[in-house]
Amino acid sequence: MLINKICTKIIVILSKGGIIYETRYNIFLKAALILIGLPVLVLSIVGFIWLMRNPANPNYDQLLYPIIIGMYVSAIPFFIALYQAFKLLTYIDRNQAFSDLSVKALKTIKFCALVICGLYVMILPFVFGVAQMDDAPGLILVGMIPVFASFVITVFAAVLQRLLQEAIDIKKKMI
């Protein structure tokens, strides 16, 4: 009930033109997305070249290569989610924030974060094996960071998706 009242007030304020979204914040957020994606892209390319020249120790290769493959596979949904976030900012720029396109972008971001979470959960047994061989129990905690981070993003995107869908439904009822 409280969510409906808040969404109704937001829609009324936006429909009256009370809030003007300044594009400089949007440019800043788009630049932040690029700055997030660029190091991942560079590290992926440089890391792949380095790995080709310096193969893993034969004692560790059965454990390290699945981890590396999982990390490279997780880069695909990562870049898809970044692209969807960029599209979401573009929708906000065009005053289409309360549209089904935004809900679809958030749904894709949620799905990508969930896929990343699942991939890193599948990698965890290999991380545990490396931690056992190196006697480094802290490595397991480091391996769990991407799982928890992507899960938080999944939950946050799901909440935003639901709120946005409810705001769109309220807006449609008002019209």
C-alpha cells in the first residue's frame, strides 16, 4: 500500500514536470559504466594472451583451467548487463524511464546477474581444491565475493523491476 502511494506521488510529480532530470548525471553514469567495462575487457584480452604464453603448473591445471573458463564465460553476461544498463540510461534520457522497455532491461540485468551467480557457484569447488592444495583457506572467501555481489545485484534489479512495473501499472490506471 505504501509503495502504491509513493509510486503515485512520483508519477504525479513527473507528469507535472516538477522534476527535471539533468543529463549531466546521466553522462556521468554512462561514463561510469564504460569505466567499469573497460578494465574487464582489457584484463580479459591481456589475461588470455598471458595465459597462452604461460600455461598453468601441471599440478594445478585441472583446477585452474575450469576457474579461468568460468571467469571468461561470466564475462558474456557481464557485458550484456552493462549494455542493458546503458540502454536503461538512454531510456531515462529520452523520458521513457516508466516504460516496458525499462522493465525489460531490468529483467535482462537480473537474469544476467543470476547467471553470473550460478557460474561462480559452479566454480567454487575448484576454488576449494586450489585452497586445499595451497593451504589458503582465505581463497574460499575471495571466491565467494562474486557470488554474493552478483546475488545482491539480482535482488536489487528484481526489486527495481517490480517497483517500476507497479509504477507503470499505476500510470496506466491514471490515464
